[in-house]
Amino acid sequence: MKSEPVSGRYGVGLMLGALGVVYGDIGTSPLYALRECFAGSHGIMPTHDNVLGVLSLIFWSLLIIVSVKYLAVVLRATNKGEGGILSLMALAFPDRSGDSGGKRRAALLAMGVFGAALLYGDGMITPAISVLSAVEGINVVTPMFDHYVLPITVIVLVALFAVQHHGTGKVGSFFGPVMVAWFAVIAALGIKGILLAPEVWKAVDPLHGAKFLVANGWTGFVVLGAVFLVVTGAEALYADVGHFGPRPIRIAWFAMVLPALFLNYLGQGALLLSDPGAVANPFYLLAPKWGLIPLVVLATSATVIASQALISGAYSLTMQAVQLGYLPRMEIRHTSRAARGQIYLPHLNWFLMFSCIGLVLGFRSSTNLAAAYGIAVTLTMLTTTLLFYVAARRLWNWSAWQAGAVCAVFVAVELAFFAANFLKVLHGGWFPLVVATMLFTAMTTWKKGRSLVRAKLVAASMPLDLFLADVEANSPRRVAGSAIFMAGNPNGTPIALLHNLKHNKVLHERNLLLTLVTDDVPQVDAARRVEVEELTAGFRRIVGHYGFMEEPNVPELLATVLVDGKAIDLNNTTFFLSRETIIPTDEPGMMKWREKLFAFMSRNAQSATQFFDLPANRVVELGMQVEI
């Protein structure tokens, strides 16, 4: 976490970065959120009481969910400065290998994984609805442009994903200033609108929201699903805390983002009071005609920035899932030598791009997309609250009633939002749920499959002390050079070593047993990166430690290790790896279809040679079949 004081140029830079990355999604919600409260399928009329009631619900939703839950409470629970649902899961359950906690622990872990899977659905819908709602502003300029909305949206999305391989470093410095301009403009538009009907300030009274829900009954409850759109980017506050630190994020929110958002919502509400016909697009109708085209350009830029933040978040989440053992190895490219957090995953990038384009062409309008948006986010927020309850009790020794009292408020609000959003399932809300279910199935299948394979390999291996005793007693032939045997089990004898000795009947002069361990922290301190243990018979065990937000690099790791007082010469070293071919069987473990899915994922995983950045001309892979 950033521990430096937020002052001077450094502090301003952090706050600008937070504006650009953290608040891009929630900051562009005014494009469509209030419109959907009145122009959606529920068709609620923009009367005086209804407008004040909806504005009151919006204001208090921003305060309770963003200001209190995330900024005041959840941001306290960081894993060595890093946030996000997988970091919180590691805090709540640090011993991922154990079985302590029984069914309750397993259920909460499953919820955490499902919450992570839901974020991918969010990552697909957010770029689609944000960019589409921005481009739809040209309809306000003239209806003649209506046929160009979808093509322009698709072009913007293709361009957005096409430049991802360059990384965000070169354009990141522009994110903050653009978002400062965005928040300044929407605040000014809001003030302009408020002058039309200053009584909208009464919306700060929560009684207006309560009266709205009572007076409108079922329809008011349905409107909650649209009100929730104003907080859909709140989860990014927690996920990005490691990049900026909590204080710059809090200052940016209270100093600029919250005032700008609320002023704009008030302005839109005042416009509806003075002209109910503006319900078609109250955001753009706040602007003077001469400013519409510049506003469309600025809005499109802001939505691209919001989309960029979610795409980068999907990359980071995927790398964490790979390191924690929930996804197979895949290609990860670093786009910056200075910042390890800037990564690019080509396969995921194109998957997200085609998904976003498919959503735009399938739903065809931001109103239709809004009907699908929200249910995934509410489930993720509920999962965060439940995991926070467990983490708070473990980290700070909160009693059950203390943690329960805090979390009960958030659960009550989020359950209401979830129930309202659940009504969207038949209107497109099924999409993020289907995506999340598919990813959850893949993630849990991979985790369980690797556990089954590991158990088989351990059973097929032999204790290292017995192996070393046998080597000393029988003294096989030695050849010059060094050999590195990679092994997942830090205690047993690597399968590749046993196969090499069995088939080639030789050992190298120096043999290193290398195991890479992912600890339950985002980053591992340099002093704890590597452990070297001297063994007998010319063997040494090397254990490299990495955090779940770090990508292992074996050559870099070995460069820090001395053998007999000398650095390891990779040009005179052979890497031995075992490569398993998965054979599905009828043995107990997983259902047959999941075993076939696991075998398919295993075949298509990136090779260990590429993933660990091993010198390809120094690698020997020894294959074996594993029945599960």
C-alpha cells in the first residue's frame, strides 16, 4: 500500500490516477442511470415526488455503499496493501491447503471464487453499456445519426481492445486530466440544471426515498434495480487500492467525484421537473446545443477510460487466479519494465472484445443493456461483505456481534438491490450469470483436478530421504554440469528426476530441486524470495516464494542463488520437467464430464517452459500419463 503522505506533486499524481482508473466506471454512470429510473420498462412517471424520491435513493446509495462500506470500512482490510475479492479471500482463509472450517469454510471459499467469476461478466457489460450510452448522444444532436450509433460503438470497442498490447503506461498520464475535465463538466451541467428547479436539494432528506418506496409499492421496488446503476463501479475502489493507497482514493471521492456526481444527478432531476419530456436522455439534454458534439467526444473518452480500467482489472484478476491455482497457465505479457502490474493477456483480450461486440449487436441499445446490468455486481458486493465479516473477526478480533452489526447494514441494502436486480434475469440478466457459472465451473474444475493430479504424483513419488540414501548406496554414473528438476511438491522426489534416473541411468554432478510456492500475500519481500537447503549426494533444494499478484521468472530467481559460491550458469544447466497427460477414468474424484474438461484445459495450458521463462534449448520434458 502507498504509505507516503498525500501531499505535493506526488499526492496530486496519486489522486489524478485514482480519478482516471478507480472512478472511471462509477463516474460515467450519469450517462444512463437516472434515465433508466424513469424510462425503463417499469415506466414510472417523472412527477415531483417521484423525482425527489429517486434522487434521495441515489444520494443515500452513494453514501452507504461507496462512502461508508468501501471507503470507510472495507478499504481497511488489505492484504499487504492489495485489495480485491481474491485478496480478501486470502485474508479470510489464509490456509488454502487445509480443510479447517468444514462446510462453512468451503461454502464461503466457493462464494469468493464465484464472486471473482462474476467480475468477468461485469468486465464484458461495462465497456459495452458505457461506450454505447456515450455514442448514443449523437441521437440528441440529430436523429439522422441513429444508424451510425452501433457501427461507431463497435469501431471504438475494436480500437480500445486493439491497443491493449501497448499497455496503459503511455496513455495512463492522460487518464486523470481527462476525468478531471469530465467531472468538472458534469458538475457544471448539474449546476445549470439545478437552477431550473432548486427544490431538488430536498432530495438529501432520506424520507423522500422512503416515501417513494412506500407510495409506489412494487414499481418502486423495481426501480431499485435502476438506482443500483449509480454504484456499479464501487468494487473497483477496493480492487485498485494497491495502486494508489486508500487515502488518495478517499480524497478524490469526497473532494471531486461525489460532489460532481450528485450535482449532475440533481441537475438531471431538476430538468425532469421542468420538462418531463427530457426523460429520453436527461444527461445530454442538460447541455446547450453548441456543446453536444464536444460532450459526446468527452463522454466517449471517459467511457473508454472506464472500460480500460475494467479490462486491466480482468487481466490482474486472471493472473491472480492462475497463481492461486484456479486457472491453467496462460500467456502473460508485461507491457512495462518499470511497473510489473501492467500486463497483457492476448487470449483474454480478444475474448472480452468479441463478447463486448456481441453484447452491443445483440442488445442494440444502452437501455436494453441496462436491463442485464447489475445482478452480477450485487452478488459480488454481497460476497465481499460476507468475506469481510470473516476477515474482520480474524484480523482484528472483532466479536460476532460487532462484525455482524456492521455487515448487517450492508447486507440489508445489498439484498434489496439484489432482489430488485434479480427481476432482470429474463431480460438479459442471465448473461453475466451464465458467464460466471461457466467460469466458476472451469475454475473449480481446474482447482480440484490439480489436487487429484497432485495426490497421484505424491503417491507415485518416493520420500526424498529414501531416494538420497539409495543414490549414496548405489552411486549411479555422474555427468558434468548441473540439472534442475522442477517439482510441485517441496518435500518429495520430483517425478522427472525418478524418470530420468530410470531411463537414462545417470545423474548430473550438481542437482537442484526447484519448487515455486504461491504464498497468501500479493507480493513477497525480496528477503523471503528464495530458500536454499543443502542436501546430501550433491543435491540442493531451492524453494522460490511468490505472491499471487506476481509472475514467477525462474532465470531471475536463479540469478540470486549461489551454488558452491558461484552463480548458476544457465548455459551449462539442463531443466527437467514432467509433463502429465490426463486420462479420465471412472475412479472417484470428479464427474466424468469434469474430468474431460480438466483434461482439455490441461492440454491447452501454456507450457511450463514459456510460463516460467525457461531457456527453451535447455529444457527436457519427460511425459507421463495420470489417471484421475
